[in-house]
Amino acid sequence: MTTLAVMVHTQISLPPIGFGTVHLDGAAGVEAITSAIHTGYRLIDTAYNYENEGAVGLAVRTSGVPREELMVTSKLPGRYQEFDLARTHIEESLYRLGLDHLDLLLIHWPNPRKGLYVEAWKALIDARERGLVRNIGVSNFLPEHIDRLRAETGELPAVNQVELHPHFPQVDLVEWHREHGIATEAWSPLGSGRGLLSEPLLGEIGKKYGVGPGEIVLAWHHARGIVPIPRSTNPQRQRSNLEAVTITLDDADVAAITGLGRPDGRIKNQDPAIYEEF
Ligand SMILES: NC(=O)c1ccc[n+]([C@@H]2O[C@H](COP(=O)([O-])OP(=O)(O)OC[C@H]3O[C@@H](n4cnc5c(N)ncnc54)[C@H](OP(=O)(O)O)[C@@H]3O)[C@@H](O)[C@H]2O)c1
């Protein structure tokens, strides 16, 4: 496993790439996740709302890879942000996974209009104190939300998992995370199969390095010190994606790919300041 190209001083040590599991459920999901673990992925990303913690837990428990070598992440949904509900449903996540602890637990969305994300954060701190969770973080949080967590609890998240790909490169947020020692994870790092990989620039740069556009995008994340969590059901793509973080892109190529970004580049216009997910 390689280390991050750009060293980030964070509270947590993460593998350079993880495996996304949304839509991977049932027997086919268990097969895809098991294949990913056997290919070498050590960071597995799920969420209560993906309704596949059962499949993820089964793959983790039967993979043959020692539990301590795997980092299992889940996420607390918006409908359970009240302290007592959060407490109960963190326990429920573990029952569904069939595991005695999570390596990383995130608040899935801030849902700022509901105004409960600080209460949820206190429940994550409590879960860590109870030994149910090793590390805690957030997802889809803006700096103003993280500032509030710190002001009211004195504690910063180890990770912020956000939408991030060449159409939405989040340059300012990544820099803000770096200044605050927060690791950045990228969700939908390949643009979630919605046309990003057809960008001619990615094909041209790919020819130079002898790889496809998907690998170029993952190498771009790595060059920026970001941990992408791509999903693939295809064993060949699982392998080539994992190996992509060993590719070192020229600075000019990194800058050119970042240049594909646009203010409205989000896949589904989910702005965490107003978007709500429960
Ligand atoms: N925190 C949040 O709010 C949030 C939101 C969305 C997603 N996520 C997490 O982020 C993970 C990744 O995002 P995502 O699943 O939306 O999409 P993604 O990883 O950006 O893209 C997955 C799609 O790309 C294809 N693909 C994978 N590798 C490829 C390659 N090298 N070349 C061409 N196509 C390739 C896959 O097809 P094949 O299966 O056929 O390879 C699949 O259709 C999720 O699974 C989930 O764990 C978190």
C-alpha cells in the first residue's frame, strides 16, 4: 500500500484509497465487496441509509482478512441526530454489520435547518468513549458547520467526506481541511457514471500514462492528498482503480484536470447549506 503523495497531518491514518459500496447489497453485493477486499482494499465505506451494512459486515467477517487490517466506515442518518436516537442507531449499525466496533463513523449530512448536528456529534463522541467507534468524522459539512462543532465541543472531526471529482474539485475546502488537520475523503470520485470520464482531456492524459480516464482521475485525487472511495463491481476495474494511486501525475496535468471544475459541477446539485437528507 502506498502512502499519500501529499502528506496531510491529521488525527487519523487512512489508506490512500477506499471502496464505496452504495447499491452493493444482497448476494451480489457481498460478492463485489469480498472481491474488493481480496483485491487489496482496506477502507470500506457504507452507511445506515445504504441498507447494506449486512452485506458489508458479512463480506468483512468472511473475507479471511484479519479484522484489525480493515477500516470499516458507516454513517449516521439525518433522522437519528437526536442524542438518544443516535446512541441507539449507532448500536443498531453494529448489530447489522455483526461487528463490535466501527473504525470510522461519520454524520452523513449536517441538515442545518434541523439544527441537531452538534447533538449528533456529542453522540459520536459518546460512542467513541463507549468503545463502539475508533474514530469520528463528518460528511458533507461546510467549514461553518465544523467551526460550530469545535466551538461547542472542542473537538474537530478526523475526516470530512464530501462530493469531489474533476467537475467539482473543492479547491478551497481541501485547503481549509489541510489547515485544520482534517482528512478529505472524496465521494463519487469518478463522477458516479454520469459522463465525467468521457471528458477528452482525461483520455488524452490517460494515453500519456498508458491508463484509462478512471485511473487518471484517481491519480489526480491522490496527488491532491485526497482519499477517493470509488465503487466498482468489476474485478478488473477494482484492481486498476486500486493501482491508480501509484501513478504520479505531472503538476501540469493535475492543474489541467482541476481546471475542468465548474461552480455548478455537483452531480445532483446537493448543496449542504440547503440540501437535506434524512
Ligand atoms: N457521503 C455521501 O453523502 C456519499 C454520497 C454518494 C456516495 N458516497 C460514497 O462514495 C462511493 C463512491 O461514489 P459512487 O458510488 O456514487 O460513484 P463512483 O465511485 O464515482 O462511480 C462508480 C461508477 O463508476 C464505474 N467505474 C468504476 N471504476 C471505473 C473505471 N476505472 N472506469 C470507468 N468506470 C468505472 C462503476 O461501474 P462498474 O461497477 O461497472 O465498474 C460505477 O458505475 C459510494 O459508493 C459511497 O460509498 C457517499
